[in-house]
Amino acid sequence: MTAEGPARAAAWVAHLRQGGTTPWAAWTGTVAGPASPLLPGAQQLELLRRINQRGAVPPALVDRVLSASAAGRGRPDLELVGARPASEFGPPPVDPAALPAEELLRVVALLLAEDLAAEADVDDRPDDLGRLVGDAARRMRRSGRGPWLRPWRTKYRLVGDPWRADALRRDLTERGRPPGGRGALVLVVADDLATMLADLWTDRCFSTGVAVPAWGPWLDSLAGARRIARGADPALVAATWAERIGRERVRVVLDDGHLPALLGVPALTPRPPVPAEAAELARLVAKALGLRVPPDAGRRILRERLLPRLLDHPGAPLAVPPEHHRWIHRRSVRIRDAVLAGDYPVLGEVDGLVSRPRALAASGETLSGEAADERVLALAVDLLLAPDGAQDRTGRQEAGT
């Protein structure tokens, strides 16, 4: 390293602050006079360069990026290669452009979590179905159509696939049909096993309080297990409820089209189709958000604040990697046979529980590798630059000073 290293690094930082996009390896400028001994980490600098490539960056966001930490387990803030004399201690300096997208995602996930946590300060309510029930009841009373004035309507409880059940529960509650009540039918919502596994993982990605592995490692852990995860095994869920309340009050729901007539509503909103990279980004943000807000608030924030913004971005759905196709097909056949053996009423075709090999091979995004991380990073940067994200938070901070 020459004596120009610190001056070159300081000039590059200034270049990035002004919206520059030149990579560190191609940068040759220097600053006059002594350079600051303190430099942001290579992850933060490369992230800012990537953000500059996407659009104009507000000065306050520039400061946040350069001062952010890298969330989660991974390498600490890294120094620029050639910017300082070599040291025998700590990790070696790096060329920022050579960093994998995974390292940059650790930083941007923290920034997005900060934005979401700040929104929680503005609207700090628990993630409680009772709140939805109360809101719906007030709307009904104002319109003179109280939901509890129709006792002939079927009372219900939604269980099974958690992502699908949560979407249906919220939709029905908003329509004045909250779950529960004496003698309620238990509706075990289900789909083919691959879809239920994707839904279960997505549901956990949009929750805080429990660490969730990436999609591939999570499937790896299930492949060797004796039992499939409860939220993806409608036969087990149905059997559990049948023991409590009797088989005659359990229904396995494979087709949502049967629910409006059964529950007395005109129609139901389909479950939100979450692209693969959107679910992965939510998983990363949830890690950082879980350190800032309680689990109930984190779950609400992720689903009410982050999810709608993610659904605006197109992308392929999650898919099962080829190495898992055979066991998922075999296990799905066992689940179908168990549902048939239980003799539960099924709304829809019971063969819909089976994940067919051809369908598995033709389905969406397996979400692995550097290319997938790059797409997740691009989505994260878009959210960071979105008008209702970091810039709104910056405006609230400035208004409060």
C-alpha cells in the first residue's frame, strides 16, 4: 500500500456520498490534506454504491447506511483493501465489489427493520385478532348489521395451513364473521404438501421471536424427520381435533370456493401470493426487527406494514429443490391416505393433497445461490428507497427534532 491509500479511500467515500457509483478497484482520486482515520466498513460502502445505482439517495439515508451495523451472524465490518497498512489482527481487508450479496443484505435488513420499528412507535397496537373483531363489530353496529344477530350462520374455527388460515381468518373477521363460538366447525385448511410447506415457512418468515433457517436448510431439516411440521400435516391436525370435538365437526378444506356458502359471505379474498425473494427478505428483516419489538408487535408490523409493500413486487413463488421432490411426493401420499382413513368430510378433491413430481419440477423459484441473493438485495434496496419507507422515517425524525 502507498501513502496515498488513506487519501484515496477518503475521496472514494466522498464520491459515494455525492451519489457516485465507481467501484473501489477503479477509483483513482485522492483528497488534499490529511485523511480521516475513520472509514465506514466495506459492506456499508458497497451497499451505498449499489443504492446509488438504483436512484437518488436522500442525505439522511446516506448517513444511515454508512453508520449501520451488519445484523445477524457473519463477518464484522470489513476494511477496504489498500486503504490502510496491513494488520496481523482481525479479518483481512476486502475489495467491496467482491463481497457476496449476503453480506450486504445483513446491513440493509437492519435498516429496513429500523424503519418498521419506527412505524411501530407511531402506531403501537398488539397483533390481536380481538382488535379485528372489535373493529368489525363497530362497523357492523354503525351500519345496523351486527354479526351476532344471525345465529343460523355456521360458527367456525380455522386451523391447518397457518398462512392460508391467517389470511382467511382476517378476511372473514373484516366481513363481520369472526371465528369461534359454541359448537363451531373446525375447518382444517390444506393444500398439496409442497404448497403447505412453502406457506408454513412463509408464515414463520413474517413472524418474530423464533429464528427461521433459510428455505433450503429448513427443508433439509424436515427431510430426515419422522413427522412433518404440524402446520403442513392436515391429517394430524384433523385427528387431534376429532379427538377433542368429534369427527362430525371437522372438515378438511382443499377448495376455498366452498367456504362462502358454508360461512354465509359473498366471497373470500385469495391468500396473498408472496414471491420467493419477498419471503426471504421478510425472514432477514424479522431477525433484526425481533431485537427491537415484542413478538406480537413484530408479527403485526411484518404483516400489516411490510407484506403489502412486498406484494407490489412481482416474482416467482417458492419451489422445492429437486433433491426433495421424492420424499415430499411420498409423504404427501401418506397424508392423503391418512385423511381418507380418517373419513373426514373433504371440501374439494382429496387428491389435491398430493404433490405430483411433474408439478414440483415445473414450479417457481428454489431460492438458492448468489443469483437469488442478488434479487433479494435488489428488492431490499427498492424498499429502502420507496417513498413510504426510509424517507418517511427520515421526515418524522426531522419533524421531531
